Amino acid sequence: MDLFEYQGKQLFARYGIPVSPGAPATTVAQAVEEADALGYPVVVKAQVQVGGRGKAGGIKLANDAKEARAHADAILGMDIKGHVVEVVWIEKASDIAEEYYASFTLDRGAKLHLGMLSAQGGVEIEQVASENPDAIARIHVDPVDGLSTEQCREWVESAKLNPAATDGAVEVLLSLWRAYTEGDADLVEINPLILTPDGRVHALDAKVTLDDNAVFRHPEYVEYDATQVRDARERFAHERGLQYVGLEGSVGVIANGAGLAMSTVDIVNQVGGAPANFLDIGGGANADVMAGALEVITSDPDVRSIFINIFGGITKGEEVANGIVQALDRVRIDPPIVIRLDGTNADEGRAILQPHLSDKLRMEPTMLDAARRAVALAGDGKAS
Ligand code: GDP
Ligand code: MN
């Protein structure tokens, strides 16, 4: 789950990372009111989950109420790389002496956490990494040991920041480490982390990705979930408790288990088709779950065929088959459906489906056959 900048800053503040005072606003009037309350100059910042807002005109300095009004008016509703701005964050403007970059994320290859710190902040870190990789000081942190103050100080010193920033940066990074680990984040990034002319180190931007699997440990994250930007199909699926990711193609995919769902997406591609989605219905496959999944899939107008790929494990074949038959009684499905049913009690399940088979509901013996059939029915044509 990705947070907006203002939510990331609120999270940072809870861990003691210095951020500028500010407030979110959804209307021009509210933006001006907040700016007046903060005192000028303020910065008006577009809240969209995409980088490079500054360059796109989504970040503006306002010296008085008139400018705040003009900027809020221009930025609210602005389209930044396909993201429409619905919220602006108004914050007290900072004086900047230097801009740095700091982040923690997981290095899966190394099986360790990775901290990155650079004296070249304020620009995309990918650009620094490709043009001047030595300008990024990296540190690997063992999750069992954690980050000690000594390690952190050594790391900061190796980044060659302005010496005036060293103590402040150590403090911010130790707090950032806590926000990352205790806050169950997959990524925390501050770009820019600034040094002010009077020697304070301060977060001017915040990019945070929280681990969805840890949300249950943080009741306060419910409010972030409410503001998640999901496409209409994903919202529909989320309301039904289904793991759904919208894709661009025309073959709707339903599978049980994330691994099988991913393999199903892959095999559709492999035989020349294009999946419309990833959808994992999880362990059970009763009529409710199946009907919900079919509703979500068919709410996508691009779907021209549906591939249901089930491997019975703890969920038995006959339960799945009954779930499908009952679901088809309840929801009207226009695109043709191709089923592959295997695993525990597959024969019993197939026997239940047999009398219901037609042009609109087909069964294939293998995953590959079913993928080819579904792709052919979607009219993608490349299947052999
Ligand atoms: P991004 O472009 O989406 O990464 O947005 P940022 O929040 O990182 O802002 C982009 C740039 O705007 C920063 O690197 C700063 O140079 C500038 N900026 C943002 N806030 C302030 C501020 O309070 N004062 C000043 N002087 N510049 C700011
Ligand atoms: Mn930034």
C-alpha cells in the first residue's frame, strides 16, 4: 500500500522525524485557509503517488493568500502523469542549504535491508545510480541485529554530507529505520532530506510503501486503506475480499492460490493471449466466492473469455464444481468460460460439471489446453 506524501510525513512525525507543519486540503478555499493559518511563505504540493511532481508544475511556493489561491486553483484537478490531483498539501516553506537522499528498502537478493544515502538529493535516485553510482552510500542491515548508532554514524560519514549535517542525519536515519521496521514498511524514502541554513536536518518529501500483510498490526492504517487509489475493478474486488490486479488483456483469469493465479497469467501469455487480470480466490471456492469473482471479472468490458483454473487441495474438486454451478445460476455471464479442474477429487468435480457443459461453459483436461481454448475464444487468434 503506497501512501501519499502527507500521510508519509504524518507517519514520519510519529517516529520523531522532523517535517514541516502543514495540512491537507481538497478545495481552494480550504487551501487558502490552511495557508493563512500556517503563515507565509507556504508550499502548495500536489498529492499524487508519482514522482517528479515538482517538474510537472505540481509544487509551487506562495508568498501570500493571493498566490496560495492561484496555485491551489491550478494544482487541484491537475493531471500529473495520469494521476488527477484531488488533495493538496499546504506546508510552511523551508529554506534549503543542501538536498540529500535517504531510504530503506528490502534487498531481496542479499536477504538484508538496504539503506541508501546520498549527498546528491532532490533528483531521481535512479538518475544518480546510473550517472554517479559512487555518490550513493549503501549499508546492508541484518534484520536480526538492527541498525546501531555506531553503524549509522559510519554510514553517514561515508556519504560525505556537509559535516554540519552529520549529527542531524544520524538522528533522522535512526528514526527512519524505526519507522521502516516498527511501521512494517517495504520502503521509506526521503528525497530531499534537507540541511537548512541554520543547520537543521529535515524531511521535505516522503515516499512510503507499507506491507499490506502487516496492516492488521496497525489499526491506524485503516485510514490509509480508505484513501487508496484503486481502479474501479480493483475497488469492486477489494470490497468482495478478493485479491485482484487489473491488467490490459481480454482473458479473465480466476485461480485458487497466488502461485497458480500467476502461472495462469503466464500461460495465457505463453499461448499468445493477454490476461485481463490476476485474481486469486484463495483457499475456498464456494458459490459466494466464485459468484463474486465472476462478477468482478465480468465488470471489465474488455473481458471476452474467462479461464477458471482450479487445483483442488484442501478444497475438494466437488466443492469447487458445486460452487461454479451455483454461481452460474446466480450471475449472468456473457463471455464463454473455460474450466480446468484438477487435484483432490477432480473426477468427482468434473462429473458434477459435465451435465452443465455447453458452448458457453467448456472443460479442458489440462492447464495448457484450457489456456489455448480461452485465448482462442477471446479471439486473440494467436493460439495454436
Ligand atoms: P517531487 O518532485 O515529487 O519529488 O516533490 P518534492 O517534495 O521532492 O519537491 C521537489 C522539489 O521542490 C524539492 O527538491 C525542492 O527543491 C523543492 N521544494 C519543495 N518544498 C520546498 C520548500 O519548502 N522550500 C523550497 N525552497 N523548496 C522546496
Ligand atoms: Mn521528492
